[in-house]
Amino acid sequence: MKTTTSANLEESSTPIRGRVVRSRWLYNLLSFLMVFGPGLIVMEADNDAGAVSTYTQAGAQYGTHLLWVLLILLPVCYFIQEMVARLGIATGKGHAAMIFQRFGKWWGLFSLADLLIVNFLTLVTEFAAISLAMSQLGITPYLAVPVAAIALILHVSTGSYLRWERVTILLCILDLVWLGLVFLARPLGLEVLQNTVVPNIPPGGLTSGLVFLVIAIVGTTIAPWQLFFQQSCVADKRLRFADLKWARLDTFIGSCFTIIVAGAMMLVGDAAFRHHLPFNDPASMAVALGPILGPAVRYGVPLMMCNAAVLGTTAISLSSAWAFGEVKGWNHSLQKNIRQAPGFYLVYALCVLAAAALVLVPNAPLQLIIIGVQVLAGIMLPSAIIFLQLLLNDKELLGKRFINTRWNNVINWSIIIVLFTLSLILAAQVIAPGLFPS
């Protein structure tokens, strides 16, 4: 039976599935469950295949010494995505549509081109991960990659947002398997705690490889597509003003869940570091760890790598399809079937199929592509956040209730400055490779 959003509910008694809910606690729980989804999905989908490669590589090369970076990124993740949820609820429109509306066609095309380029390259990394993982499991990429692409297209083509959301949330929850893999890896507890709360430079000092990897961690933890995805997701789900506090809670839970899982990936990589195993990619690392930690790690890491790739692919492709549909004025909703929104689903399918085809090119340097794309995302992120920050300070658009507070602006501009600094450091490193010698 149809339910309504919390904006439509009476304060003292709430009709849910034909019953009157008089308990305030139950009312709040049901309201949250109806809003829950976009925040968790946008955060955990960013623990995609590129994230698995980046975090496990960080652990395999530097042990637990970069865990503190993840702790710093936790509030950054929340504050950025909270703005996105607030903007989506206040406007009822996607991020691409708002940029075109408020900044004009030129800046709109610039942001859309940025998004589509980074998204496509990121999709290549998702299928590259499927190729690497399935190869280590004895399944040829020429079978695994096309099957995955077709399954991903079918996943979004049901004409039901809720059906897509429920399946995707289950995939997010499946990432808890990483915590089980950490238990098998048996990290050193005191060392983990110390390196999580105390910032430090790994032994060897500030090298170019370390700078590259830190920027990759930032790029994979906060990606430009997340801004477009969550705002369009909120608009597609038709959340209202009264849903904002629950959307914030959803985003906070998603941020915490994502950072915990990211830390678990790094700790699995730390097992390779402690056993002095070389790192090429997560799937090869799992094979090397198999005789030491058992078959659960040997097969678990490649399978979770595939789960991460599926999550990333569906979210990233949808962010492209939503953004393109908004700009073109097409129907662009998962609530509509293929006949009602043919252009929207066609963009999604083309993104998936083109990326899958590119990965099947023989002898492509897959791990290098995966890490390089994370760095590219880190470089492009600051400009995307500036658009978001300017939109959230537009009184005419949002009014006094939803506009950024002074503290929002202090925090957000600080984040933007740090991200620009990292981008400049990376550019300097590329121009002068000896800037950060070992």
C-alpha cells in the first residue's frame, strides 16, 4: 500500500500502511526508513573498484601509516554531501540542471564535460577491476566483463526507483565482508589506533609516490560524480523539506560506513606490508596472501572487488545519465520505464558498454589506469565543489532557511583550499618529478 513522505504526515499521528502510528519513536523510525538510501549509496558506491585498489595499495606500501588521512576525510565527506542533499531537497532538481540555470550555458557545459570525462574514465577502472579479479579466479575477462555489463543495464531498467535502491543498498551492506577479512588479517591493534589518530609520515619521508597516493586517496574518497549523483537521487526520490534531517542522518551514516570500510581495505593491504609481499593489484595480492591467511582472503578480496565495481558502475553511470537528461530536458527518472525515458536509459547503457569494451583491449595497463583516474578525480574535484559552494550561498535560490551558515562557509572554503593545494602539489610533481625525492 502506498506510503507518504514525512512532509505529508501529521505530527501526532501518522497513517502508515493503513494504521495510525501514535508512537513518536516509531514515527521517527518509519520517516527515516522512507528517506534512507541516497546518502548511504552515494558514499559506499564511492568505495568502488578504484577505492579498493587505492586503499589496499596504501596499506601494502605504507602499512597503517595513512589511516589518519581517512579519519580527516570523514567530516569532509559529510559536509560536502550534506550540502548536496540540502540543495537537492530545496530545489527538487539535479546538480547539472542547477549549474546551467544559475551560471549559464558555458559554465554548465564545462561542468558537464568535466563530469562525463571523469565518469567514463572511472567506469573503465570499474571494469578493469572486474577483469583483474575474475582473471585471478580463473574466469576469462571476455566472459566476465560482458556479463557484468549486461547485468548492470538490467539492474536499472525495471522502471522502479525503489527496486533499484533496495538491491543497491544490499550490495552496500555486503561490503561488511571487509571487516571479516580484517579479522583474518590480524592487524596490530595498538599500531592501528595510533596511526589512525596521530598524523604521521611513513618511513622513507615525503616521496613523490607518497604524495601521488595521498592525492589518489582524496580523489577516491570524494569524487565529482558524487555531487551530481546524490542531488539527482534526492530529486528522483522526491524528498521534501521535512525530510532534510533524515537525509542528513542518512548521509552521516553513509560517511561513517564508508570510512570504516575504507579503513578495512587498507588493513587488508597492511597484511601484505607486514609479510613483505609485493603489490601489483588487489587480486594478485589476495593470491599471495592466500597461503598465509587462508582461502577466505584468497577468494574474498577478488569477489569484494567485483562487488565494489558493480556498486561504482551503477552509481557513476546513473550520475552521467541523470546529468545529461537534465541538460537535454529528457525524462530522466528511474520511476519511468525504457519507453518513457529512452534517452536516459540509452546514455546509461552506452556508458556501461563503451567502458566495458575498452577494458577488453589486450595488454592495457589496468592498475595504472585505476590509480591514475583517482588522481584525475582529485584534480577536478575543487572546481566541482566551488559550483556547489556558490549555489549554497544563493539566497534567491534557497532562502534563509537552507542557505549556508557562516560555519558552513568557513569549513567548506577550508576544504576547497586544501583540495586546491593538493592539486597544485600534484601539478608541481608532474612538472618537476624530483620535487619530493626519497
